Amino acid sequence: MNVRLYNTLTGQKEPFEPADPDHARIYVCGPTVYDYAHLGHARCYVVYDVLVRHLRSDGIKVTYVRNITDVDDKILKRAAETGTEPTELATRFAAAYSEDMHRLGNLDPDIEPRVSTHLEDIFALVQRLIDGGHAYLADGDVYFSVESFPEYGKLSHRDLGKMKAGASDRLDGAQTARKRHPADFALWKKSEDDAWGWESPWGRGRPGWHIECSAMSMKHLGDTLDLHGGGLDLVFPHHENEIAQSEAATGKPFSRCWMHNGFVEVDKEKMSKSLGNFFTARDLFDRVEPEAIRYFMMTVHYRAPLNLDWNLDGAGNVTGFPQFEEAERRVAYLYKTKQRLEGLPPKRVVDSDAPTPTEIAGFSEALRESLDDDLNMPIALAKLAEFLKAVNELCDGAMRKKGKAPRSSVEQAKAGFRALEGELGLGAEPADVILLRIRDRRAKVSGLEASNIERRIAERTEARESKDFGEADRIRDELAALGVELLDGPEGTGWTMAD
Ligand SMILES: [Zn+2]
């Protein structure tokens, strides 16, 4: 393995070296399940999915743990607003989240721990911190004392002396007043008798957000992880606090590498609900293939911000997402190319010692090299574009009059598609299924129904059979004006939407 990754802890790109060279133990912070996955989540989990796929393609075992935060004050608040029971709300959104991740082509993590089933582990870790003098009780709450951990701030490169409370600490004014230092954070929060909570050694309450990730990651992966990942917004305070809790408890480094992906932005601001520039993955699934969203997320380096753009009509309604539509055209091209390759007639494929174009023969290696270099997905997509062009040229050659394709080139091209699926999770669906779906959705977006188009095609076929070529041409022109292109073939007339 020759993977180099940017490590937030050291501020450098460096070789990724798991403690056991054959087994990488990876933890990624999962979602707080009080709403649908948005495009920021989609980006984050596509990035780590590609990382896991790439390491596995390199032949090493990966244990991928991604948690679900199903106990949190945001869930409590949303449940109260909607008149739902918090556990029920969390269960419902966890299921929706899992469905969305599958549609985006993300593999399931090996372990998906939930806070609600790890309270004993959280109790044990909090107790250990109290016993070690790193945490203190205050009126039913338990706080971590940042001054007890001299290295506090080493991930986010902040100076404790200048630090105020972390913005994501989610505490009210009374809780803030109980803290010894403004940057101290809650490990356990008191719940009133009738409120959502669990009985603990410190009374009824619920865990703080940060402690859950330390408890769950160390339970499943050991005291020192090989890599801990998440969005850039988690560096401080969440990951800083995870380091403090874990290292104060064990005395060992918590993670060898820290990886963070950039935001999805709109006009250089982070996409967020409060700014009204917020789209869920589901908003987009109605408009484009989930695989196009996946593809688009790879067009920008994972550490850079990804700027989102859309079109509005005069009334301010969203009419389109040009970036996703472009990504869908590229995904369709990928599948059309795959379909052509798989559909080459056997008599056109011959044994030959003609050399295979390097864009095909070297594609798997080119993919590996680009991902080895800090998961450079834009370069991987550039290599993919060269590969697809070369595969199309191979097919063009085979389909020319008396044309042939060398068997070794065809086999290497097929191997290239397998590498693509393994490394990037692209091209995994049956081509005919996804291409039909893309076509029908595009027709619908243009205000056309597939059944109406097919009825007009049948009428054109009838006109041609009765030699009324004037009428047949009129129907063809009418459909062309609507963006529908007809494809006459030996098995009848198909259709496609023009790009
Ligand atoms: Zn976390």
C-alpha cells in the first residue's frame, strides 16, 4: 500500500500507516438523526466510502465504523416541535438515512453503533475520567476539565487561554455557569424526572455529544484508531474534545490520522438550513440519478469547498441544477460506453497481438495512483474520461465495416470497469436499467410522458408501413422539436432525449 493522506493533526500529507499494515481501523462520525441527509452528508459519506473502497482495492482489510447519533438535544427539540416521541423520530430518520446512503452507492459500514445501545460504555468512560481527575460533577451534570489535559487544542491549533465555549456544545445558560473553564464541555447532562433520559451513576440524564464518539470508537476499534474522519466543521470542538477525553482516559494517542472533508457551499457560505440554501439528498433524487450526485461530489478535491449552483425561474422556484445535470450526462456516457463494450458481437472480437491503448491497459493503475495521492478523485475522473474515450474508439473500430476488436483489449476494458466500480463505486448498475430511468426522467422534466412518445412512435411506424413517408417525417420532426431523438434499428424504433 502506498496511500498518502493529509493529516489534520500534523498539517501535512503523509503516508497512511495503520498500526497493523494489513488492517485499517477507521471511524467516521455519523449523522444526528433528526432530519433527512442533506448534500453535506452526501459529500462526506461518499468521500469516506471511496477511501474504504480504495484501501480494500489495495488488498488491506478495513473495519469501517460509522455511528448513528440517536440521542441528542436536536432530536429532543425536533420531537417536541413535531409531537413525536424522540426515540421514534430518531429511528425513523436513521432508516431514511440508511436508504439514502444506499441510493448514493455507499457501502454499509462494518459496524454502525448507536448511542442508545452504548450507554454502559459511555458510563464507564465518564467514570474513568472522573476517577482520573479529568472530569467533575456540577449539579447533576458532568464536565470535562480542559485544563486537566495540557495538549488541549492540538488538533485545531488553538490556544486554550484565548478559548471560549465551543459553538457546538449545545448547553443552556445555567449549564454554562456551572463550568470551571469556558471551554469545559459536558460529558453528561442532567434530565428532569419526566424528560427523555437514562439513569446513570450521576442521576438521570443523557450523554453529551462528544463522549459518545470516544466511547463507541474505542469499544469497537481499540484505544488507538488508524484514522478518524468527518466534516471540516467537526475539527473544533467535536474532534478536539474526542482527543481530550480519549487520551486523558487511556494515556495513548487516540487516532494516528485525522481526515476532514470540505463543506458544500453556496456563494462561499456553508450550506445550512438557517440560511435557506439547504437541499436534502432526497430533493435531488427526484431530479437526477443518485449516481450523478455521487459523481459530482468527486469532481472537486475532498478537502476543497464544493460550490453549489442552481437555476431559478422568475417566481424564485428552483428549475434546475446544472452541475448535477452535467454529472448525469457523464454518468449516462459511462453506462452507454459500458453497454457498447458488453454488446460487442462475439464475431467482432478476435485473437490478435495488437497492443491495447494505454488509456485502457493502464486505467486500473492510473485510478490507484490518483487515489493514493490524498484521494485525488478529480484526477481519477480525468483518467476515467480518457478511458471511456478509448473504449468508445475500440468499439468504433470493431463496428466499422469488416472491423474487429482485439480480445485482450476488450478483456482489459472490462477489467477497467470492474476497477472503476471497486474504487469509486461508479458503473455498478445494469446499464439498460439506469439509462432507461435517466431517459424517462429527462422526458418528464421536459414535460413529456414516455407513454405518449411511444404512442407517437407507433403511429410513425404505421405511417411508414403504409408508405406515408410525409406523415412519418412529420412525426419525427415533431418529436425532434421536443428534444426526442428516434433511433431506427433492426428491432424497431427506440428513442432517447437529446443532450
Ligand atoms: Zn463524532
